[in-house]
Amino acid sequence: MTTLAYEDFGTGRHREASLIRHALGSVHDEELVAGLAGGVGFMYFVFEYGGRLPLLTIVAQAHPEPWVQVALGRLGVPYEATRAMNPRWGRVRAALDAGQPAFCVVDRSALPWHGPDPDAELTGTDAYTVVIAGYDGDDLLVEDGAETPYRIDREEFGAAWTAHRKGRHQLIVPTGPPEEEPDVAGAIGSTVRHLTGPVLGNAFDVNFGFSGMERLAAQLRDGSTAAGWEHRFGSAPEAFRAVTGRLYSCLEEEWTAPGATRPLYADFLDLVGRTEAAALFRESAGQWSELAALARDTAPDAGPGERRSFFDACAQHVDRSLDLERQAVRSLTD
């Protein structure tokens, strides 16, 4: 017999916000869930390893705090969070029998419905959340963005659950209805702090928030040092092709909602009455999406002059977004 804790599936505008919304019975707006989880942020890194093309990573949503725990906490929803040496299948089944879904962090590349990832050795370290929404015998029914849950053998899912070292066998189970009103002020304050910094309290903070945006714009314009995009991505066609595809994905598809998550966050701000800041984030979203479209539409075999013009145009979009978001933060803190 099939047991399902809920029956609303599919991704709205943001995958994790949709997972949380569905797991809580779809009683909260996706915009509210996303905003309470922190909404927007910015992280920028270029990872370079021997024998590989440089790998651009931009995370445009709130980061690095885990969305599930933060959203549940700010919604006032009680939850149980545990870690174990081995998968706690008995606890999973008991939760599902009680109508309580189970959030798990897995290695995305180990899930069979995802295609091969050439960077799995690197991206497998990223926390990737899915929800065990039900079971049917020894098969689990897992929500991961599709219109229906994926069916997977328990042991195969267990391998993906085990493969993510930092989140190995982490289990988060909401245990009841909200016990307090949503913490909107706390959520907005957290978003402001993550944009203005510090975020981590160490040397990597230069890559986060407004500082990270400034760093991105500077390296886009840098045509002389090894840190500049002209050196990293402009000297070989395959590197340029890779970075334009990656830039579009980071701003529109991966670890984000479209428009670098800014339109979704603007809707949250409208929902809670912060309309001035909402308008500024919505305008900033236009700049991020124009940048992404520029990356998508640029010829992969562009010549040196075209690549230089592309980098400069991208830097201008980053500058405009940065200015708009600084205005938005001032509005939120007035």
C-alpha cells in the first residue's frame, strides 16, 4: 500500500521553497517561505584545479544557512533534526505513517533521475535537499522538483544519502503546526546582514554580499592579472564557452529562482508591506536577467575583442544591480 504525507508536487519558482511549502501542506505562500528563509544573497567564487577549466560559482539566494531549518524556524514550525551513523529507516517510516515528511540532504549526482555531472567531484559537496514524501513497500517516493514524486529503492536512496559527507544521514522532520507568528523582521534583518557582511567572519567574506558583487565587477574588468576574467575565461574558446553557460545557469537556474531570486524576494517584500525595497529589488532583477541573457546569447566562438566587450558589459550590469540593492537595503533599514 502506498503511503504519502502530502500530494502537492512540482516546483513553482524556487525548488527548495516549493519543497518546504508542499511538506507543510501548501498552507504558506511560496514567496513567504522564500523570504523567511533569507531570500536573496550573493556568493561569488572561481574554483581552479589542475587539469580542469576554471569553474564559476555564483549563489544568488540566501547562503550558506540551510533553507529548511531557517524557514521552519522563522515560520514557528517545530521540527526534529537528527544525524546518525546509518540511515534511520524506522524513524523515516514512523514519520511518514504519522503524516510527517522527511527532509534529507543528499549527493545530487547519486540520484538516478539527474543526468551525468562532469563536475560531480566538486558539486557533490554541495548540500542538496530532497523530501521523502512517502513509501510503497521498500520503495521511497521522493520529491525533487518534478510534478510527481520519484520512485527509488530504499537502498539506492540510502547510497545518495550516505554520499553527502557533511549532511550524511541528516533527517529533518516537521512535528507540528506553527507555534508562533512568522518572524518577518528577523528574516529581513538576516538578509540585510548577509548582503552587507560579514557573513562567515573570515577572509572569504570578500566573496559574499555587496563585497562579492564588487569583486565580480572588478575581475570582469581586469585585463591584466591572473584573477581577471580575460585571463581565466577569455584566453581559450572552451573556457569562454563554459563560463557563459555557467553564468546563465547560476543567475537563472541553479541555486536560485529566475532573475537571481530577486523577483521572488520582491514579491515577499510586497507581501509584508515593504514596497519601496521591493521595487528596487525588482529593478535589480532586470539587470541580473539582462546579464544572464547576454551570457546565453553571446557567440561561444566570439573573438578576443567581442569577449572583452562582453566582460565589460557584464560588469556594467553588476554595477547597476549593486547600486539598486544598496538603495534597497537602505530602505529596509530606515
